[in-house]
Amino acid sequence: MKEKNKKIRANNAADQSKATNELEDKCNEYLAGWKRALADYENLKQDVQKQLSDGRNRIKESLAHELLPVVDNFQQAVHHIPPPEADEATVAGWLQGVTFIAKQFEDVMQSMGIEKIVTIGRIFDPNEHEAVSTQTEEDKSDQEILEEITQGWKMGDAVIRPAKVIINNLNP
């Protein structure tokens, strides 16, 4: 009987040792899989960051290509500023060229989906406008925008920069 119990204990110990080894193997397999998954995730994060960076650089390059003709025209206008003794027609022609450059700049912005925020005559909207001052004009509506200090810009519904404005305040 003792011999039988020894065999049973030996078998149980062997079974337990085998089970322990199998569990350790499974744990090591899962740990290795987890480490691979973590390494894959870190690589994915790096790839995504690189793609975002490359995308930003392509956007910047595209923007530069769109704006360079405007910059070139502006530099030419600055280079050809009429002298103080220039006649009115020369100054008017130069000013017309500068106005063309401003329009060209707006066209580039519009082609990128960026548009001006409308201000003068509109009712103040805190989502698109920033009030920097108030005035009182009885013939205008309350909260009507009277003057634009700085142009605001938006892309779709997203405001890039609110317009800084002076609003009418009939209730001082």
C-alpha cells in the first residue's frame, strides 16, 4: 500500500510539475505575444506621427506655392513705391496694383476654403466676433457692428480668428 501511495504521489507530483510547466509555457507565450503587440503599437504610433508630420509638410508646401505669387507681387509693389513728388495718376496706379494684390491674397485664401467673417452691419455674434469697444449710435440697432478693427477668418464653421469689432450699445 505504501508503495502504491508513493507511486500515486509521484504521479501527482509529475502531473503537477507537468501542469506547472505547461502554465509557465502559456504565460511565457502570452508575455511574448503582449510584448510583440506593444512593440507593434509603438511602431504604429511612430508611423502615424510620421504620416501626420509629412501631411503637415505637404500642406505647408502647398500653401507656400499658392502664396508665393502674392508675395512676389507685393515685393514688386514695395520696390516700386512712388516717390513723394509723384503725380496723382502714378500714385493711383500704384494703389490700384496694391489693391489687386489684396484681392489676389483673398482669392488664394478662398481657394483653400478660408473666408472672411462678415462684420459691418451685422449683429454681434460672440462665436465669430470679439468686441473691443462700444459706441452709441441711435440710428443703428443695438449690438450692430459699427466698425471692423481686425479682419476675422473662418474655414467652414470653424473660426480661425474672430473679427475684432466695435459694436453699437444702446443700453450703456
